[in-house]
Amino acid sequence: MGDKPLLKPPGKWIVGGAVILALTTAAVGIARIAQIQPTPEASAEGQQDSDENARHIAALGRVEPDGAVIKVGAPTGERILRMLVRDGQEVKQGQAIAYLESYPERLAERDLAKSQLQEAKALLASEQQLGQVQVLEAQTRQAQVSQPKAEQLRAQAATVERLKAELILAQKDYQRFQYLQERGAISSKELDDRALAVRSSQEELNSAAATFAQFKQQLQTDFANATSQVDMARAGTIKSQVQTQVASRVRELEVANARLARTIIAAPQNGQILKVLLREGEAVPLGGQGGGDGDPTIVKMGDTRRMVVVAEVYETDIRHVRVGQSATVTSPAFDGELYGVVKQVGGLIDKNDVLDTDPAANTDSRVIEVKVGLANGAPVAKLTNLQVDVIIRPQG
């Protein structure tokens, strides 16, 4: 019987190779993990850089006067007669900037309307004075009629009172004589004489009273007639006022002044003339926009005492921008930095107006305008539309 040969144990080199392979694999895994998961120090530095980038928003901007650049236009089709300002000149609100070609004609129309109004007012004053004279004449006639009649009436009233007293006295005498005749002291004839005296006094009193009533009625009638003449004279004065053309002339002068004002181009506010676009003799283009042919703007102006920067912030960054945040403005056009504060965040997303000089930059970006008020705008007071770099630092 022969025994089967026994298997030999594995060699040392096989066991050693397996151990080396396991160690190598573990080392590679640890290295990869180290690459994927940075050290705590590296992680902190990266987080700090990310926060710092999030806290600074860069944007291009332009310098302009606070309140923007104002385009002062003129009626299209007109021609500039006289330009009264030059580039860089300071003007006040309401100050004349230019006269249009139709100014002399409208000025002549205004002067004519003013002259016609003065003539109408002079005629009105003359008619009013004449009416007042007529009223005074009527009042004089009224007085002339009233005074004599009033004197006659007062005299007649006195006569009536006297006759009343005489009648009372005659009646008392008659009563006394009647008493005496009843006792036989006097004759019937003497009593009859006293009765006749009473009747005569009564008749005289009745006649005087009738005359008094007649005088009174005549006085009232004459006074009413004189008063009517006074009223007619006053009515004639009022009627002459209605017939005048003063009111119409006033309206004509108002229209002439309005037409004249349209030929005088005035500054809408205090500020500085930034650019004169039309010269004397040039016509105002018909319609259009954009500052070239067809734009009726004759000058551009703005209040350069207060300058702002309009930064164009990308729509993806606008959520980090708030009113009150600080900003830094730089440009090769001035030394150092200008500091400001965000004072307004726009609400309209639009294409950018300030072009980047980088040819690889996106020139059709969607941006929102953010207005930054400058603490000191003097260095850029004469640099309207200057392109600047803006850094906005969010708070927190």
C-alpha cells in the first residue's frame, strides 16, 4: 500500500505578498480620503474666503447728478433764435436758457394784447366816471325836488296845528257863551256868532289838512321819480361795465402770455448746464429719442452739487444689497477712493448700460440699478457719466 503524498504548506513569499498588498490598499484609501476631506485649518480658511466674497459685491457704475441728468427740450419744428447758456454754466430755476425763432412774433402779440387791455380799462374808467357824474346829477335833482316840497309840507303841518288850536279855542268860547245864554246873560245872536266862528275854524282846519295831504302826496311822488332817475343812472353805469371788453382783453392777454412762454426755454431747476446740444439757427428735430437726430433736447443739465453713482448690480447679487450699506467707488480718473452709502435699490431688471472694457465680458447682462450717495462728490462734480468701479459691502 502506498501512502498519498502530503500537500506542502504555502511558502513565506505568498503570505508576505498578501500583507504588502493589504497595506498598500489601505494607504491609497487614506490618501484619497485626505484629498476629499481637507484639514480643519484648510476648511476654516476656505469658509472665510467664501464669506468674504459673499460680503463684497462688485459692479460697474456711472456718475451722475442726484436727480439724474435732465434733458431740457423744445417744441419740435422750432428754430433756436438765441442760446443764452454755455457748457458748465450754473443756472437758477426759471432762468431763460434759450429763445426760439417765434419769440419776437409772440412778444409783439403779447404787447398788442397788453395795449388793447389798457385801452379797454381806460374806456371803462371813463364810462364809470361818466356814470358816477350822472348818478350825482340825479341825486342833486332828487335833493332839489325833495327840499322845497319838504319845507312846504312842514309849513302846512304848522298851519294845521295852529288851526287845530284855534278850533279848540273857538269851541270853548262857544260852550261858555252857550252857558251864559241859557242863563239869559247874552242874546241868542251872540251865541250864533260864536257857533259861526267854530264852523269857520273847522272849515279852515279841514282845508289846511287837505292841503297838507296834497303836499305830502306830491312830495312822495316827486321823490319816487327822482329816486328812479338815480337808479337808472346807476344801472347805466353797471350796463356800461358789462359792455366793455375788459374781461375779453384779459383772456386774450393770458393766451398771448402762454404762447410767449412757449418760446422761452427756462431751467426746470437749479443746476449746471452739462451739454449744449443745439446752437443758434439750428432747428429742433421732429420727435425721436436717444440724443441724436430726432431728439428735441436742446441742453442737458443736472444738480452737480450732489453727485451719486448708479451701480449696475447683477440680478444674482441683488439679494445681498440693502439700503444703508457702505460702498467704495474707484476710477483712474481721480485719486484714491470715494465713499458712499446705498440710498436706493431699483425694482426693474434691465440690460446693462455701462460696458465693461473686458472683451470677454457679457455685454448683455441683466442688472438692477442701485443708487449710491457719495459723501464727497466734489472730485467727480464735472465728470458726469464717468465709468467707475463700485464695491458694496453688505452689513452684518
